[in-house]
Amino acid sequence: MWEQVQQALSQSTTRVVSQVASLLPGIVALLLALLISIVVALAVSGVLRRLLTGVQFDERVSRWGLQSLHEWSPRKSPTLLVARLVAWTVILIGFAIGIAALDLSLTSALVLRFFEYLPHVLASIVVLVVGNAVARFMSRSVLIDAVNMNLQYARLLSTGVRWMVMVLAVTMALEHLAIGGGIIRLAFGILFGGIVLALALAVGLGSKELVSRSLEREANRVAEESEEPVRHL
Amino acid sequence: MELDAIPQPALEQIQRVQGADLVVGIIHPGGNGSRANAAAVVREALQTFPQPPRAVLVIDDHGTGEIDTIEDPSLAVLPYRLSAAASPALTPQSFFDAYQTIFGLGRKIGVRACTVIASELQCVTPAWIDRLARPPLEMQFDLVAPRYARHKWEGLINRSILAPLSRALYGKRIQNPLGPDLSVSVRLLQSILDDHSAARGMNAGMPVAAVISTAVRANLQICEAEMGARMQPPADWMNLSSLLAQMLSPTFLDMERNAALWQRVRGSQPVPAFGRMEPAPEESGPVDAGRLIDSFQLGAKNLQDVWGLVLPPTSLLEIRKLARQTAAQFRMPDELWVSTVYDFALAHRVRTINREHLLRSFTPLYLGWIASYALEMERGGPFEVDARLDRLARAYEAGKPYLVSRWRWPDRFNP
């Protein structure tokens, strides 16, 4: 019996060792691919950073009105952001090549699912970028117009508008990424509905006097302006 | 096209009046009977000429397209349509389109001079037409700009920005560089229309904004005419910030187009003036500076982020200090005001932020200037006001090197 146990043990050990031995080249290939991709990523990132610094990419982005890109970028430098994005893309490609060396069928399935998901990721990035730009534009418009209308709560209004647009954009982005599903939709509906209801109640009940005082002050100001001797033209 | 507003029968009549010497355009629609009144005023003015010129009166037809019969061969009356909205008040766009239509008509007919009247017809006298039309017809002047008798609280956008800016940029001391009542010779007319066509892609906007710069660039003769008190027609400006945006945008665009010209100009000279200067009317009451200071302080508190994209840190600091002043101490230094206007002009050019936002955010600063001016000139008479405004204009001229250096090297300073 002990001979049979020994035989079983020796056979299983041989099987495992040979499986590990068969995996070893794949693992080495994966590590090598990762290493090479890291080196290539560093080189590409360095060249790209020099190129973008040479064309003053950071200043151009400011001039194009994409101030938010500065805030999202590491060390407030869009050049660094682009360089790092490209570097990580190269590393991911290296990783995918390494995985392919390890197990071709697994890679194919992964790659297929990745490319199916990619349009949703791109769409959500676009939604976020556009949403952020729209939020900043609208909040600035509201701020300037509210100040010109002498509303003391101009900044509050502007912040509120910005957050509402951003929440909408984030919800749309999550919808594209199929994250959260119904919970996100429900939460958004409750949040927006709550905000609108709160505003309606505030105007109707709670802040009635504040709003009516503000409107009265504004009406008096308009009446005073018409009696003003100032003529701008 | 500048002649799209003219109905076909009128265009045919234009062919019959070729060879007229003068086009007189009346922008404000006026009430019923305004055409007859306007024709009578123009006819009476033309009779004072040694040899009365052949004239064409262009006036709004209230959408009827009707043409008056010509009783007097020396004065033909042509209708044109204002903006399709046809509201009793002028919209900015209809106002600008009317100038372009009148100028285009003048070129098409082949006149020697073109006179535009934008004030209320009630204040237009034969002397107005005479003083505007005679210099280009008989004295070889190319541009006649108006001088109005105004009380100290009138025309503040012009007094605080447009006039001193035009003086500093183009070296001509003109009280009202943007008219609106003015006369141009055929030489200036051609230049304005050619420049306007070329500049369409740059959102040319208001052709009258380019009158001074075009005249200076072509080395044409400019003079002023005393018009007395002026009544303005109601304008459909939504609010002050819209008004400022509508007035400043064409001015800043014109600055951009003529940068090579104004950067070479040094100092300023007065231009000849015709007509008797009339005393300014009395103002109706004091200005409530407190309300204006409140608006300025609200802007200073909430718009620092926006202004920070346009103004240098020193200006922002001074504005913050000014916002903390009491009403008695509230005085905006001329240097601060001038550098602020120049910085906004530059930001308009480089599009630091959306242009509409930029111009609207200027409103609290403008109100701050009015407050400072009102407090300073509360008891000032006409001479004190003129001296004060002349000091402001000199500050614009003194600050011009700052504008030139920032215009040439905008990247050297990035707030």
C-alpha cells in the first residue's frame, strides 16, 4: 500500500511540476513583456513630454478655455497627464501581450470584452468632459448675471447650478459604464426631485419672506433707476 | 447685403436719382407724419446752401413699402425697413443694420456725402443738417462727428471709455467718436464699406465703430459739429450689462483690426469744431452713489475668480482695497480705471474667457467708476467736469505704453 501511495504522490508531483514547468515560459514571457513595456512606456512618455513642452501645450490648453484639465492633471500639468496616459496605455498593451503568451484563450476573451466596453468608456469620458465644461460655463454665466442683478446669493446660485449639471453628467457617465444600474437612476431621481421640491417649498413657504424682500428690493431698485439722472448713452 | 432692407420699387427709384449729392438717413422710425416733418427739416437746411445740393432722404417706411411722390426734385424720399421685430424701440442689431443700409445706399447712388441722424426727430433742426452736411460737401472734410450739450451725468459710457480710448488710440480729441449722428464723405464711405465687407468673418458688428479708425488710417479730415442738446430714442437694451457688451464689443474688435495703426500714434490733437456751443442742460438730481458702490462691492466679492483671469494681481489688490472704502473715501484712481479697460480689451482679443462673460463681468467695475465720478463731481460745474474728463483722457494717453506692451507680448503676463 505504501508503494501505491508513493506512486500516487510521485505521479501528482510530476503532473504539478510539469504543469508549472509548462506555465513557466509563459510567466517569464509575461514578466518580460511587462518589463519591456515599462521601458518603452517611460521612453515614449519622456519623448512626448518634451514634445508637448516644446509646443507649450499647457499654455495652449489654458488659452482654449480648458481650465478644468489643469485641475484634473497631476501637478496641474496637462502635459504630464497626456504623457502618463500614453505610458499606462503602453504598459496595458504589454500586459495584454504577456497574458496572451500565458493563455491565448483567456486573452482573446479579455480583449474581446475590453473592446466591447471601450466605446462606453470613451462615451462616458466625453460626457464627463463636456458636462464639466458646460457646468463651468453655466455657473460662470449665472454668477455674472446674478451679480449684475445685485443678488446677494449670486455665488450660492452659481455653485448650485454647477453641482446640478455635474451630477447630471456623472449620472449619465455611470449609465454609459453600466455601473450601479437602477440604483444610480433612482438616486439621481430622488436627488433632483428633492432639490426641485425643496426649492418649490422654499419659494412657496419657508423662504417666502426672504424671496419677496429680495424681489421688493429689486423692484425698488428698478423704480429708483428710472428716476436716476444717469444716462449711460 | 447692405441693401436687403430696401424694397424693390425703392431700388428702382434709386436708379432715377443717380447723381444726388447727399443722402440723409433717419434711423429712428418716429410717429406718423415723421416723414413729412423730416423732409421739411432737410429741405429747410438745404436752402441755406449757396447752391442747394440734390439730396435723398432715407427714412423708415413702417413696413408699408410706400414711396412718397417726389414734389421737389432736389429731395427724394426713400423708405427702408428696420429689423423684422418692428418694435417701437430700436434693437442693437437693427440700429447697426440701419447704418449699413444708409451707407450702402449712399455708395449705390454715388453721393458726395452721407448724413445719419439717430437722435429723436423732435430735437433735429435745420441747423443740425446744415452743420453735419456742409463740411463734407463744401469744406473738404471727410468725417463730421457730433458735439452735444450734455449734463454731467449723461453719456457716461462715452465719457468714461469710448471717447478717451479713441483719443488715446487714434490721437483725435473727439467728444463722441461713435456718433451716433454723423456725416461721412464719399471717400470715407468707400473705405468703411470696403473694410466692413473684408471684416465680415471677424464679426464686424457696428460699422460706426470703425469710422474714426478708418478716417485716421486713410489720413482723412475730421471735424466736429455743435449739435446742442440731444434726445435719444428709446432703445431696446435689456439691461446695463447688455448695453456695455453691445458698445464695447465692436470697439474692442475695431482695436484688434487696427492694432498696427494705433500702436504708432503718439499724443492727441483737437479737431476743428463748427457751430455755437450751447450750455449744457441742468441735471435732474443727484446720483445715488451708495447703490453704485454696493454693486461694485458685490462684484468685488463674487467676481474675483473671473477678474483674476483678466486683471493683474496689482489691479485686483487695488480693487479689493477700493471695495473696502467708505462712500466718503470712495475714489477710483484714473490709472486703475485705465489699466482695467486696457486689460479687458486685451482679454477680449486673446479670448481669455468667453467674450460675453468678459464684457458682462465689466459692469460692476463700470458702476464703481460712475460712483467715484459722481462723488467727485457732485458739486462740480461744467468747467470742472470738462477738466476732470480731460484729466481722465490724459490718463488714457499716459497708460498707452502699458497697453502696447501687453498687446505685443500677452504671454509675458498670464494671471
